[in-house]
Amino acid sequence: LGDVYKRQVLLPLDGAVGRTCARACGMVPPCVPLIAAGEVVTAEAAARLKRARHTFGLTDGKITVYGE
């Protein structure tokens, strides 16, 4: 992989739109990823995660994406 995929950064969901997700994230239940690792974070997915009561794959409401 290129250098971009070696560095990961933690960003607020709004700031991650258009970036490539570094790990699966979703809501619990159903515990199925809304965004899989390697997929681009969309505005709709970010908004759904912000509204969700219980999530996985986020750290303090922030999402891990690959750095630039």
C-alpha cells in the first residue's frame, strides 16, 4: 500500500466526509458495518452515525480515516 494508507488519523465525523475509512463503523443494533474499512465516508453515513445512540468503530464520536 502507499504511504497514505500507513498513516491513520482520528477526525470528527463531519470532517471525515470524502475520506477513506480505516476501520469498520456502524450502529448497534444491528452491529452490521455502515461504513467498511476502505470505503469513503459519505455525508449520509456520517449523519446517521452522529444520530445513533450506540455505535462501534468510533472513538469518542470520532472516526479513524487514512491520512493524506
